[in-house]
Amino acid sequence: MSKTGHLDQVEQQRTIASASRRLNEAFAQGRLTLYLGAGCSVASYVPSWDQLVTQLYVNGIAGRLPRFTSVPGLISAVGHWAFARQVLPLEVAARKLRGYYRDDSDLLFMIKIMLYGLTNYLDRDRLRPAEIRQLLANNHTLRAISRLCRETVPGKRGVRAVITYNYDDLLEKSLGRFRYQSVWRAANLKPQRLPIFHVHGYLPAGRKDGSGMGELVLTEDQYNRAVQNPYSWQNLVQIHSLSGSIGLMVGLSLSDRNLRSLLDALRNLPERVEAYALLLRPEPWKVGQTDIAGIIDEMKARIRDGLELGYDRTTTEDVDKSGTREKIVAMVRELERQDLTREETMLAQLGVRTIWYKDHAEIKDLMERLLPLKGPKRTD
């Protein structure tokens, strides 16, 4: 392990120790808020947001291109290939989806198909305990979150509220008979219940209630409305929680522009935001031989074009010296490290401390290190 890697690990351990102390204090005082993203549901076969938008696009174009259905897999394969080459932000791409569907109800139905088509309870409200256990069998993240919620005594200790950016009701399913209240529009909170705020909308499986298409935050225009209305119930709930409790963010990428705008707006408050985010460490940048050869060609071209001041335009022998390839890789790794450090610094300025992990399977162990509950473990 490099010296830099060792220092990173030491800093990570310090962050975990500090976060654990603060999160346990918040749990004991009933001042802990959970913020949940798509990473909490993917292990139960619910698509992430980018996967959802991509699949909605593929299914939408399938209805417009019937002449290509004769070749199995053609529409799906080419559709995914074409969508990956769009340079638009996902919410902008999602806005165009409406044009591929007959009306909003048709699009809403397809969203539910995408959410629950692989969970086998698309048209069912109640599941047997064994079915719920099967649904959560590989979702260690959601099981850890569920256990944390079920150790809560509303109004006294534990989790004060859950703010989820997911449409699905997997957390509610996992809580079973525990007293909770799902909130997806302005409503009065019931006493002695854990509120679960679905601030981007709620589409429970097998039920007719939940959000209409106009209540979801999916497309560009819906994101714009969410950002521009500071007095919407969703923004007020998030502001109240961010400024009045200690947060633990799980399964979020923290790329949501509405959440970031709220964090930025709260920077000047006397009581700063305090939250800890479990974030998936980005994959190392791939630097293959083709990449290195391309960089070397670019270096030579810049010298020949006179863009590198102080170098003789007629020779590129300095580029061809031994060790150049190793220096290219070393510089890439240093830029990668600095980029991650800048991300940590930027989030810290917003009141969010980062705890990195390399695989989603690590979340369960991290949560148990951060919040080692002393009570007996309940079966899921």
C-alpha cells in the first residue's frame, strides 16, 4: 500500500470514529434523520434512477419502431447504446420521455412496471413474511436501515424521520407492523409514528394510492418546480431536517441538484448542517495503453505546433525518453486523488462529511460500526 493510501485509510478511520460518536448521540436523543437514495433498493432488483430513465426510453421507442421487433433484442440493445450517447442531464432526457407515451397515465404505469416488474409483487399489496424475507435476502443495506428504524421509539429515541428520494415502498414493506406513516404530499403527521417522507413521489406496489404523474420529481420541468418553490412541503421538510437534526445519508450520490441547492442555501444559518454520507468511491480511471499512446501523440503535437513555450518545435525527443509512460500514469492517479479530495472539501463546506466505500456490500458493516445498537437484534 502506498503512503498516500495509508494516510487515506487513517483519515477514514478518524471520520468513522467521529461520525459514530455524533450519530449515536443523535440516536439516543431522537435527533437522527436518515436520507435514502436508490442505492438502498437496487439489491432488491429495483432499478437505479439512471437505469429507470434508460429503460423507460427503450420501452418508449419500442412502441414507435414496430418494424424492428422481428429481431430479438435489437430494440433493447440499440436503444441502450443510443441513450448512453446522449449528452443531456438525465432529468432533461426524462422530460422527452413523455413524447414516447400515449399520456401520463401510460407513462406512470410503465414506471411501476420498471420499479416492480422483477420483484414479483407488482399487483399485490400484502406479502407473506417469507416473501418479504426473500425480497430482502440480498439487500443488506435495507435490512440494516430497517433494523435501525425498528429500534426507534418515536418522540424519545432513534430515528426522527426518514427522507427518501425513492418512489418504491420497500422500506415500508420491510418494517412490517412497526408504526410508521408514509408521506408523499402535504399531510398532518400522526403521533407516535415514524414519518417516511417520499419527497420525489411515492408509487407503492399493488395499491391505487400514491403520487400522480404531476407529483413525481422525474423530468426537467418537475425538477425546476422543486428547486424554484422554497415553500413546497418537500423543501420545507428537508430544510427542517437538515437544519434541526443530524443526518445519515445512505445510497445517495449527492448529485441531486435540488438537495445540493438546499444544502447551499443553509450554509449561512447560525446552526450549520451536520450530516454524514456513505458514498461509493468512484472507480479508478482506466488508463490503458491506447490512452497512453494517445496522450503521447497529443504531447508531440503540442510541441510541433509551438504550444509548449520553451521547447524546440523541431524535436520531440524529451517525450520519447524512458519513464514518460510511468509519469503519465502517476499524474493521472494524482489528479484522481485530488479530484476526490476536492469533492470531500466541497461537501464538507455544505456540512456533509464523506465516508467512502468500494462496494455496496460494505454498507451494512459500516452502519453497524457507526451505530452499534446495544439492544437485541430483531429478525428481519
